[in-house]
Amino acid sequence: MKTIFLADDDADDREFFEEALKEIDIQTTLTTVKDGAELMTVLVDNLLDPPPPHVIFLDLNMPRKNGIECLKEIRETPRLKNIPVVIFSTSAYPNAIETTYSLGANCYICKPNSHQLLKKTIETVLSHNFWERNQQLPKDKFLLAIS
Amino acid sequence: MIKKEKHTRIKIVFLIAIIALMLLSLFSYLRIRNLIDESVLVNHTQKIKLELNKTLSILQEVESNQRGYIFTKDSVFLPPVDSARIILTFHLDNIARLTNDNQSQVQNALQLRTVVFKRLDYLQKMLNDAKISNLSTQRFLTGRKLMSEVGNQIREMEKEEDKLLQRRTSSMNKSASLTPLLTILLIIGSILILVSSYIKIIKELRISDLLKLNIESTKNELELTNKELAFQNKEKEKRAAELIIANKELIIQNEEKEKRAAELIIANYARSLIEASLDPLVTISASGKILDVNEASIKVTGVPRESLIDTDFSDYFTEPQKAQEGYRQVFKKGFVADYPLTIRHKNGNQTDVLYNASVYKDDQGNVLGVFAAARDVTEQKWAKDLRIANKELAFQNEEKEKRAAELIIANKELVFQNEEKEKRATELILANKELESFTYISSHDLQEPLRQIQNFSSRILANEQKSMTEKAIVYFEKINNAANRMQVLIADLLAYSRTTFAERKFEIIDLRIIAEQVKSEFEEVIEVKNAKIEISEMCLTNVIPFQMRQLLHNLLGNALKFSNPDIPPHIKITSSIITFVQAPNISLNPEKEYCHISITDNGIGFEPQYKDRIFEVFQRLHDKQKISGTGIGLAIVKKIVENHNGFITATSQLNEGATFDVYIPNN
């Protein structure tokens, strides 16, 4: 059983993600939060119960605290710094990709535009088992697969 | 200095010791004085006491006799009152004298005198009465009372005297009690001072002894050295005298040499002047033979010095007889002036000259030969022409200055224009930044709603198909297609603007790596279309890596997209460094190296007249329903090539494949 956190301010996107995840073979539990501030509260306060997530899907454009700020905080907090972070954004702006990778993002994916593609993308990302080997996927691995 | 200081210190020490000893004597003297004073005082008190006792005892004796007489009436007991009065007066006087230093005691003494005589008078009266009759007890009581008054007075005075003595001696003792302690301290102090000064003096004496010894030995050494020096001095004086003589000798030799040198310099100087002269100079003997020539003569004749000397002077002129006539005149007249002749150079050149010559003589006045100087007059002829040419040049110069002034004005104008352009450039940079932020907005904010449309329409098509009519399904598919096209359009526009605004960092990159990466991006299409892609002869070159990648991506993408549906695509990618190529419509710099990238496919191609149009934005040659695309891909390619200062050409015939050639300067 893998625990997954999703931080996204768009309710529709959260729903798409949830539906796609349900149809995947991998056994998972999903916790969703509405923005970066909520994510940090959940991560810091509930670190032991429930246990830390296996992977965090992180949107970039969010109110209160954006994805970049969250990523920075996670990587600077000793208890959290090893949690894999997958950037999950609409934008494929090169600067954003460079910045998040330099801050230690494990993967950058563009939000797919169909249910099928989303399912496939999540499946592929999870199959990389970031939680076992702390690795960074090539910057454009999923950008091109999607477009 | 040090010695003096030491002496003063010793003096001070002794002075302190003397002062201490004097203080000691003073204290002792004071102590003795004190003791004497004390004993005098004690003595004084004892004397007073004695006098007082005597007074009392005399009075008592008189009284006891009186009692005896009253009881017995025997005249034996008749007391000598009168003599007792005299003795008492004597004693009382003594008391008064002794106590006159104390006011209260003086009063007491007077009181005592009064009481004593009162008692004595009463005693006399009782005796007189006793002779007549018996005396009453009352009279005896009065007598006793008077007697006790006397006793009281005496005791009073004794007490007073004791008190005085005690007061005086106690004050003396107080001052005297410190004396022994001070004395001891002073003695110890003096001893310490004396001992330390003794040690000090002994040390000083030792040091001065040592110094004396040192001085003695140094003195001896100095005497020896002095003698040695005196000896050396004498030796040196001797040597100096010798040197002075040698010096005089040298000075004389020197003067001789200087004279000789001066003569040589003059001779040299004269010779140099002769040699430096541009006029040909020559000396001729009486027989007309050349004796000596200068460098100019050699030049003008073209004959070396050795060959000139001892030959006939007249041989080197176009008219030898005129020359002979010339030097004969000199011997005759002593000189000639401006005698025209023409010198003939060995190679045939002729030089017009004017000769000035005079004879030269020895000390006795005998003529030795002729000294002749030739002035080249060809130059003078030239000078006239030159003056005219100069004027022309001056005129041209003025013209040029005028032109320069005009150029300066033009330059200022250009500087001004330049500034304007810089301003414009700054404005453009700002505008570019704004565009860049617009690019970011379009990359995110435009895509977000679009993606939602795509998502929802795809969900509807997937899940709600059963409850929809055929028409509704078709419409939703159209919505989906339109949204997808718009997504591609946004992505392409972004890529296009990025090639314009993004930072341009050149790096030396192996093109094969980029080509292989791009190829792998198309894996799926390649598989589906069963395409064959050949990458060969790739080279290293200096490019903007991400742009070069985009270029190859677009070109390869096009080659795959515009393939012939009946034949599997076969695409060849090559690159090489070339120096010069003959290609239509492009003009490569023949001095530069270029990287030539070529992509050839076997696809549907295009009609040759479109070879330029295809690179324009939004230009499509095909129906978008048949072949997808936005018409931006090749515009991006063109832009990237321009960013690299290169050229691109497209060659094709319809249905016969196409070739794209890219030329990028290889820096």
C-alpha cells in the first residue's frame, strides 16, 4: 500500500486525479490538499500518524503557498527532505522546469489532457519507485510523452 | 654622570643617618629633662607636706601642754605659746612661699594661717582663764572643734598637693612612655642605613677599582696602537710622495695624449666634413692627376676611390679639354668660380655642375695642387618644378581640410543618431521583457482552461456515450479536435517566441547526440510508419543546443509527417564542415567554415515555387483535415538558422521527396 499526497488548488483536477488513480492496479491511498500551506501543515503535524507519504504530487500555481515554496521547505526540513516530489503543472515553461529540478524535484510532468493519458502517466511515474531509489527522471521524460 | 649620581646617593644616606642620630640625642635629652622635672616636683610636694605636718605637730604639742596645765595647774606644763606662735609663723610662711604657684593652694594657706592663729588665740585665752577659774566643758569642745578645723585644712591641702603631683607626673609619663620605643626604632633605622651604605660603598669601590684596571690596560694598548699607527703614517706619507710624483708624470702623459686626440679629432672632423659634403670634392696635382676625392665624387662618377686616384681629372667629363682648360686657369689665376662642366657617370648618366676651385700651398708658399668643388645644378632645375607642384598640393590640402570639417559635422550627426538608436534598443529590451512575461501567461493561463475542456469532453465521450445521440457524439468529437489543435497551436507559438526571446548561449556540441535524441523522441511514429532513419557523418559545431534540437525535431517531424503513404519513409541526416559551396540563392563567405546539415526524405515533397513560402508563419501547403499542423514549424526552423547567422534552403519536386540544407558558420 502506497500513500500519495496531492496538492492542487483546482477541484476538477483533484477529481480527475482521484478517478485515474482508482483505475490503476497499484494499491494506494490518496490524501488531497487544497494548497501549499495546507500541505505543509499536514506534512509537519501528521508526520507519524498517518506515516509520511511515499510520494507527493505538487501543483506549482497555488494560493497561500505555491509549489516552489513547498518544494524548498520540504527539501530544507530534515524529516521531509527524502520524500519524492513530482511536479504536476499545466505549464511546461522551461524556467519552471529548471528551477524545480535545481531545488530537487524528482520529476516534472505536464497535466495530461485526457483521462487515459493521465492514468498512463500516473502509472508510469509510480512504476519508477522513487521512494526506493532517490532519483531524478530526465527533465523532459513526460513532457514529450504527453504532447 | 652615573658616578655623580652615586655620590649624591651616598651623601643622602649619610645625611639621613646623621639626622636619625640627632633625633636620638634630642629624645634622650628630653627624657632626662623630664625625669629631673619630675623629681623636683616630688620634692616640692614633700616639702609642703613636711611643713604642714610640722605645723600640725607644733599645734598639737602646745595643745597637749595646755591640757596638762589646766589639769595640774603646774607651770611645768605652761606651754610656750609665744615661741610656738613665732615657729608656726615661720612654717606658715614657708607653706605660703611653696604654694604660691597654685591659686587654690594660696587660698588654702591663708585659710590655714587664719585657723591656726584662731586656735592659738583661743588656747591663749583658755590658759588665761584657767589661771583664774575652772573652765567649762563647753570651752574644751570649742577648742577641739577649732583643732579639727586645722586638721581638716591641713589634710585638704595635702590632698590638693597630691592631686597636683599626680596630674603633673602622669602627663610627663605619657610623653615619656613613647621615648624608649622611638629610641629603639631610631637606633635600628640608623644601623640599617649605615650597614646598607657600607655595602654600597664597598661595591662602588670594587667597581671603580675594576674600571681603573681597565683604563690602565686600554691605555697601554692605545699607546702600542698609536706607535703602530705613527709608523704606518710615515710609510703612507712616503708612498703618497711617490704617488704625487707618479701622478705628475701621468698628468703630463695625459696632456700629451689629449693634445694628440684633439689633433686627431680636428683632422677627423675635417675629413668627415669633406666626406659628408654632397658636392663632389677633388684635389688635383699640378700635372692634372687626381690626388684625393670624397664620397660624392665616387657617386657622381660611379668609379671607386682607388681607381679614381692617380688618373687624369679631365677623363671624367664630357668635354675633357674644357676641364683641362679649367684647372690650367686655376694654376694661372689661383682660382676659378662657377666654371660649368658636365660630369660623365660610368653608366653614361650626365650631371651638370659648376666648378669652384683654388690652389693650395705648403708652409713655404709652394703650390701643391688644386682643390676643386663641384655644385650639382640639376637639382636647381627641379626646384622650380617642385614649387609649382607644392602650390597644387597646398590647394588640395585646403580642400581636404574642408572635407574633414564636413566629415566632423557628419560624425556628430551619426553620434546623435547612434544615441537615438541606443535609446530605441533599451526600449526594445523592455518591450521584449514584457513579451516574455506574456509568453509565460500564454504557456500557463491559456492552457489551463483548454485542458479542462479536453478533459471534460474526453470524459463525456468515454462515459456518457450511451445517453447521447449520434450527433451529440460527433459534436463532442469536434470540440475535442478543436481543443487539441489549439493546444498544439499554443505550444508552437510558445516555441516560436522562445526562439526569438530566449537567451542565446552557444556551446560546442556533437550534432550526432542531438540527432539521436530527436530520433528517440519519434520512436512511436517511426515504429508505426516503419520508417528508416540514417544518421551519418555528424560533426561537432558551435550552436545554441536547445534551439538546434528544436530545429532537428521540426525537420525530422516534417519528414515523417509528410511521408508518402505508399512507401515507408526513408530519411537521411548528415552534417559536415565545409569551406565553400556553390548553392543557388545563398551567398556563403568563402573565407569562413560552415557546418552543413542536410535532411533528405522520400516523402510527398512540394512544388518548387513554394520553396520560400514554406518558411513563412502560418503557411500551409496542405488541407489541415488531411495533415495536421499549425504552419509554424518551418518558421521556427528559419528563425533558429537566423539566430545562428546561417542559411537554409529547401529543394523538392512534388512527390519526389524533399531536401533541407542548413549552413551554420563554424566559429
